[in-house]
Amino acid sequence: MRQPKIIIVGGGLAGLMATIRVAEAGVPVDLFSIVPVKRSHSVCAQGGINAAKNQKGEGDTTAKHFDDTIYGGDFLANQPLVRRMCEAAPGIIDLLDRMGVMFNRTPEGLLDYRRFGGTLYHRTAFAGATTGQQLLYALDEQVRRHEAEGKVKKYEGFTFLSAVLDDAGVCRGICAMDLRSMEVKTFTADAVIFCTGGVGAIFGRSTNSVVCTGSAQSALFQQGVDYANGEFIQVHPTAIPGEDKLRLMSESARGEGGRVWVPRDPADKRPAKSVPENERFYFLEEWYPKYGNLVPRDIATRAIHRIVFQEKLGLQGRQAVYLDVSHIPRETLDRKLEGILEIYEKFLGVDPREEPMKVFPGMHYTMGGMWVNAEDQATNVPGIYAAGECEYQYHGANRLGANSLVSCIFGGGLAGPSAVKYAKNLDKGAEAVDASVFAREQKRQEAKNQELVSGQGSENLMVIWRELGDTMTEHVTVTRINKNLEAADAKLVELAGRFSRVSLSDRTMWSNQTLNFARELGNMLLLARVITLGALARNESRGAHYKPEFPERDDANWLKTTRAKYVSGEIKLTYDPVDISQIPPRARRYDAAK
Amino acid sequence: MAEKKQVIVRIKRRRSPKESAWWEEFALAWRPSMNVIICLRDIAENPVTLDGKKTTPVSYDSNCLEEICGSCAMLINGKARMACSALVDSLEQPIRIEPLSKFPLVRDLAVDRQFMFESLKRVKAWIPIDGTYDLGEGPRVSPEVQEAGYPLSSCISCGSCLEVCPQVNENSKFVGAAIISQVRLFNMHPTGAMHAKERINAVMQPGGIQDCANAQNCVKACPKNIPLTESIAEVNRQAWKQALLGWLIG
């Protein structure tokens, strides 16, 4: 019998889980990653992973987890697979536990659970405040074991350029670039699973890592993979602003009792600690008494924007509010939140155990992504699968905190066997595809590189990137206004024009990071338009997508999935109905119990 | 009016492992909360040296920029540390930036730390689970073990401990403190402990724990404050016990 082969692009949580599942099925895997997989962006996830284990005797159930997720996502997610994810979550925790993740424990030696946003239950298992790192390492270790046994071959230091599609439009492998030799090569596979993460770099500064550019998604979009719900971008309420990145301050800070506040008097110049309790405005607790500081992220982010921009109550008139954990005992903080408090201390030189932190919302998570079907993570292009943040399936219009890790592992775990099944059922494997199919894709990509390194224009990559980020952050994040979105799209078109006239400051062909970034930026500029045009079209407010001109959710017209297609060089928006077969939509509010 | 504040950085450049190195100096506009990554990005935007010479952007590894991915370790003013958390205001100028010296150079500040990942393979740094299918919960773990294991599990494989170790050099295969500490971690876990012997055997091979000469530089260099010397002592104890037992049994 023919032995199929699977390629996985991306070595974060979803990619590693898919790798393990494919290797377990006895099918060889080639795993591609820009960075050594242990350095993937999943390490940045902090607070925890959700599963309704009901280990605090609160009567939590997977059905409640499912309802919280759908409700939190403002009913935009297709429901059947979300239900399956929530049902699988307790088993995923067990698996991670068996892999040796150093989850925090109760005195009885059981896993401890904390509260997170958008739920009233203690549902979030955690390993300090570096849960993503701990989970990624556990999967990394399992993959290393399979690698040592010869089942997995890693290609670290490679970047994905394009899929190799045969004349029938079936994916037969990938074209990738070795980031040291800058050589462009093709690799055959019967199916390819993409786990390429979020698109933070499109917004310039975000909580995402450097590699989270969305370049792979954009390249695939241009090759015919549909992109769904692009306009849904999560802005996390509590990040530390920085020029190079916005460093996340996990929701777990609030899960452990952290409070968000500003002085009632904006002219108050006293140090935070000496502002008396009755002169502090705990606005989330006041506005949302039931959920308080643990409202979902879109709600908390808009509340902070309201405080800063409408009520003019930002700290000393600046774009900042307090996130305060200084009332929590030091011992608890060190046991449960040390990882994030260290980040604050290291980067700002202030000890948050003593002083409230100064935070502001920052671009964080990509709810939209490559369109996948509702059964097995397959995209609309045969042979291409997607899992993790790069696809759109699980979070609707707003992701609940601590649901991303579970969706990555569930989606990756589903994509692996799905791709294997598809590959085994193929009449004709990739090995039977004519070599010319691979050669022409390689030539096409080499020509793109050649064009970039020989460009003699006057435009500067980094300047274009900064303008892209500023435009997207200003107009396509928290508050969206149609005329601004139109202006943003015009700006994106202008930037794409200027991009064709870039001149690279490095034209060598060894470890040329400038060339690699140029490839990414070209793709980012197009995906930015998909996000912007999706936002412009959607005349309603739902989850993270907020338009003051259309402040209400409009189920009659907009309870539908945006599905962008790339047709003869143009972005076309189409719409699919949402599968609401399990929970009928109802009004979403967090000032009272739902 | 005061002169605009500048940041002067000196960077050791090298186009490839085959070519020789040279130094370049840059003057950058100071801003609050600048770190070394921001300096490198400024240079990428305008790669012109202090004496007005056009050059190329600097190659370097980076990813998370919050000191948890382990990518951006380099020598900054002679000290192995992460570039993202190296704040300009706390550094003496000119800021000297060089690649880690104990790893094969790729280009400029980028090095190849594959050796560390290969070493993790050698010592079987994993829990050998039967499979990913549902087998119920893992073993109970006391908070005490969790609190000891968690810091060990926060190793970001940055390579700082290898960089500062006198035993890591061209003539040695020493795996370094980070790897030995992982042996301790997995031998501590209830399931991992069932296979402790294999890991101890691996770490008693050439390049293993006997190569440690107790300089104790590693623990001072670790950006994550991992108790590396405690790990070495503990694994050493386990190795002696195993060796002695093997000798007694014959």
C-alpha cells in the first residue's frame, strides 16, 4: 500500500498536536517552522486553558462551557464543532496532565482551576501565568520523542511561500524558503496542515510575536483558500504599551482578584496607593456588577476606551488605566501570577506587587482566519487543512480568555487524523504528480525573490510597515467608522502601490531577514484589506466588531459568516449562514447573569 | 536647549561563518523604554553607520520580545542576556553587541543553537505517554513537587548557561546546565520517574554531568532564575547512586 506523507506548517500548539496525531497514525510528517518550534508564539499564552471539569463543586458542565463560548462569541460561531471542542476539553486537560505539564495543584494533588473572563465558573487550569509556554513545551517534548524515533522530520528555519497546486487545483505540497541559504525549494505531500497563528504584525504593534504576520494565510488566500470573518480582531484590554510590542498582562490577573480602576478625579496627581478607596472608580465593577472585572475582552476594552476617550479619565490624561493586584497577598501572587508580574517588573522597573500596573488595550487575537468546514478542519482547497489561530472556526465574534489553547489543541488534534484519512483515500498520491508542477511553483517564487532583491525604487520596507500598522490600529481595531474604514482601505491600496517600489537594504543571499520580511509584508498588505473590507461591509456591532453608527447586533441582516474569496486578483466578500442549530441567539449582556 | 539624546551601539558584524568579523557603530535617537531590539529595528529602518556609511540591517533572532521564547540571547556589553529585556537606560554606552560565542554563527548576531535541542533528545527529556487517546487523568502531584518542577520547566533554551560555562568549548561535548536540569525535572515527575534510569544513563555518557567543573556561572546567567546548580547537584547524586548500585550488583 502507498505510504502517504503529511506536511505541517507551523509548530505552535496546533501544529505540534497535529504532528503528534499524524505520527501516532504511523504516517511520516515533515514539520516546517520559521523558528525552532520551542520558540513558537504559543509560549506567550499566559492565563490558562478552559475545561469544564467542575472541580470546585460549582455544577459546571461542558454544556455551560459551550453556552459561555457561543454567547461570548456573540453567536457568530458555527455551533456543532464548538460543542465538540467543549466536550473534548476535559480529556485534553487529562492528556496534558499525563504529558507532565506542571499545572498548579490543590493540596489534594489535583489540578487547580481559576476564574477567567466571560464565565462565572472556575474553569481554567493553569501553570503559573505561563500556561502557554508549559503546554507548548509538553507537546514539543512529545514531538521530539517522535522525531528521535524517526517519525517526524523538522524543517526549522524555513518559511512557507506557497502551496503547490496541480492542474486540478489539488494541493500536492509546498514551496518554502530556507532562511539561511535563502534557497527556494518544493516539498511533496499528500495533504498539508497549516497552523500558522495570528496576524498581529498587520497592526504594527500587538501582543503577538514577530512571526505572527499572517503571511502564510494571505499567500494561501491568493491561491484560492477562502478567508472567513477577517474583520473580527480581538483587542485585549490589558497590555503594557511598548514601542516594539504590546506586552500582555493576562486576564488571570483579574481572575485572581485584580481590579481595574482610575481616580475619579482626572487631575488627581497622588501616587495610586494613596488614593483612598472612595475616590477610586472601579468602572468595570460598577458598570457590570455580575461579571465585574471578568467581563469578556471586547466589553472591557470598550469600557477602557470610554473611560479614556469619552470620560477623559485616563491616568494623568494619558492612555492608561490601573490594573491593580497590589491588595493580593504576595505569596499568592508569586505562586499564581509570577510570570506576568516579572514581565512588568523587568520591562518597566516597577514591582506590581507594590504599585498598580498601568495598562491599555492592545491588538491581541485573530478570531477570523482561513475558512474550514464544520467537520474536519479542511479548507475549500483539496489537500489543505488549517488549525489553531489561523482558522476561523471556534470563537465567533469574540474569543473568551483561555479558550484559545483548547481550540488549538482540539483543532490540531482533529486536523491530523483528518488529513491522514484524506491522504490515504487519494487515488493518486503526490509522488505521481508531474515534476513540472513543482518546478513551475518554484520558478514563480524565485522570480518574486528576484524582483524584490533587484528593486531599485525609493520606498523603505520599515516605513511602509509602520504606516500599515498605524492605519490598521487607528481605524480597524476598537471603534470602526465607515468613512475611516474607506480611508484606511484607500491607504492600504496606496501602500501596496508603494510596496512595488521598495528597495531592499540587503540584497545578499545568506540569512537575509530583510528579503524574508519583504515577502511577509507584501502578503500582510493584502490580508489587511480583507480585514478592512470585511469590517466596512458589516454594518452592525457584534462582539469585537463595534460600529457606533450601527451600535446594535443585527441578526436579521448580519447573522452570517463573512467569507472572502480572491477572484482574478480582486477580494470578493460572500456570506454563509451560521449554524445555530444548538443554541438560539439571544441578547448578549454582562451587567446581569445571562 | 539640550542636545537630542543619542544612543551609541557597537555591533560585531559578520556576513557568514566563512567571512571574518568587523565592528560597526551606530548613533540612534534615544526614546524612553528603549531596548536592544528597538535599537536593531532602528538600524534596519536606516542602516547607516555613525560615520555615514551605508550598510545592511543586522541579522538576529527574535520572536516573543517578552523573554519567554528564548530567541534573542546575545552578548550585550560582554554579558549573555536577552536583547528584548536589555533596556538601553540600564546599559553603559557605547552598547557593545556581539553574538553568543559558544554556538555556530549564522550571520551577525544570529547563531545556531540546535545542539541544545539535540541534547534534549539524548537525555530523553519527555514523559513517555502511551498515546494521545483517552486514558483518564494523570497522576496526582503534590503542590510541593509542582512548585519545585515548575521553575525547572520554565527553561527557554536561550543558551546563556552554555555561553558562560568554561566547560563548554571547542574541545568538549558538555551538554550544559539547562539539559541536566531537564533530567532533574523529568525524573521528579511521578511518570517520568519510572524512566529515570534511562535519563541518568544518558547523562553519564561523554559530555554528560561529569564534565561539570562546578564553576557555577550558569546559575548567575540564567534569565529565568532557574536553580541550575541545585539541579546539577541532584542529578549528580542520582548518577552516583545509579553508578554505585550498578557496581554493587555487578
